[in-house]
Amino acid sequence: MRAQTYVAMLLVLALGGCAQLQSAKPGTPVADIIKQFGKPTIACRNPDGTERLVWSLQPFGRYAWGTNITKDNTIGPVTQVLTDAHFEVLSTGTWSDERVRCEFGPPADIGGIAKGNEKVWAYRYYESSVWYSLMYVYMGPNGNLANRHNPGPDPAYLLNDR
């Protein structure tokens, strides 16, 4: 996909659709949400048999919206998941790579930069709703189990001192 086409698509999503996705009312049929906002980036099964949907603007955007589908095939509350507060759910329980992907959508980047050859997933977001940042989720040396997370500045926005 050409860069101009991708930028135009992001702009349309941000201004015309996804910016209002979180205002969708709980109880709205899933088919209506998909018709209005498009196919989700991620759809996966929850342990209780319901489904989770995430619409993400990663790898370059800083927003992702998630909702759980009820058993009567309607949506629950739609929330912005790339926030400091929401990343704190990673501090509770066990988070497999699939569970992280289902909760937050695909990461902007996956690298192996941490100690012990850990796999590190990076999500672009606005730290404190202001700063261009990445949330680093450390997935262990096998890349399949989150063991910690922390924010850091997005290198794409660091000033070059040359």
C-alpha cells in the first residue's frame, strides 16, 4: 500500500469513524457496528465463550478501541485501550501473548532488545494523554508470557542533536 493511501486511510478513520467508535452504545448489534466502523483489526474468543473485538490504528496510530460481545451478539462498552490506566491490567494475573493481543490489538513493533533476549512488544500511545510514547510489554525469552511493562519515549519523536 502506498504511503499516501495509508495516511489518507488513517485520516478518514480518525476523523470520520473510529474517533466516534467509543460513543457506540452498549447493546448495539455487532453487525451494525461493523457496518458503520468496518471490520475489527482483531477478533478473538474470550474464555467464557464470548468474543472480543479491537479496532487498532497501530503501527503508526496511537489509538485502539476494544469491546466484548455479549451472548446476544451485541456490544458491551467500547473503550480506548491504549492508555496508562488500561495498561495496568497487565499487572494482574497471567498474560499470554494471545491474551495481550486480544486485549490491546497488534503491537506497533516486536523486537528482542531487553535482557536475556526477551521479546518486547511496543505499543504507540499518548502517555498521560500527552506524550508521544511507547508502552513496552516484555514477553519473556520465548515471547509468549508478559512479565512486566513500562512506558518510554517514542524514538520517532526524539530530537536529533547533530
